[in-house]
Amino acid sequence: MSDTPHHPKLAALDRVWEKEREQYLIRGRYGNLKAPRKLRGCVIMLGVPFFLSIIALFLFVPWERSYLERGFYILIASAVAVILAVFSRLEFTKAKELAKAEAAYLKRRELLAKRLRSGQIS
């Protein structure tokens, strides 16, 4: 039996995981693939709507304007905030799915390695 870490069956499992992992990756600003992160998704999902509402309320809306105009500016800022929150929620969800899939892969890999070490599989 060959050394467990370099066994062809483990290598095949690793290749399958790399292909599966690619479906969870997201494109960065310059088109490169990267793993989604839960923290970034949460910060954007919770922080951006709050700050956009504050900016819309105090900076972009002069108090001399009518209630209708102020409401329009706040509505636009809120719509942008909701759109950003939806996209960050997608990243957060993908990060959770990636973590779950990776845990399943590591469990399968450990089980296969244990079976190879014990000689149940050659």
C-alpha cells in the first residue's frame, strides 16, 4: 500500500473537491475567483444600509427642501442600500454553503484516509 497522503484515491477525491469548490467561489473586482467570507457579507448587509440612510438624511437632503423631495432622496438611498444588502446576503449564504461543503469533504477525506490506513481499501 502506498503512503496514505499520496494515495491515488485521495488525490482523486481532492480533485473532485477542487471542482466542486469552484461553484462556491465568487468573482472579485478584477475578475479573479475568491472564497466568499461571512464577515464581509454581514458587515455590508448590516452596515451599508444604516450609513446610506444617515448620509441620505443629513448630507444629501437639505432641510429647505419639501418633504416630498427629502422622501425621494431617502427612498433612492434606501433602494441602493437594499440592493447592496441583497448582494451581500448572497455572499454570506455562499460562504455558509462553502463551509458546509468543505466540512463534508474533510469528513469524507478523513474516513477514506482511515480506511486506507487500516487496509480496508487498497
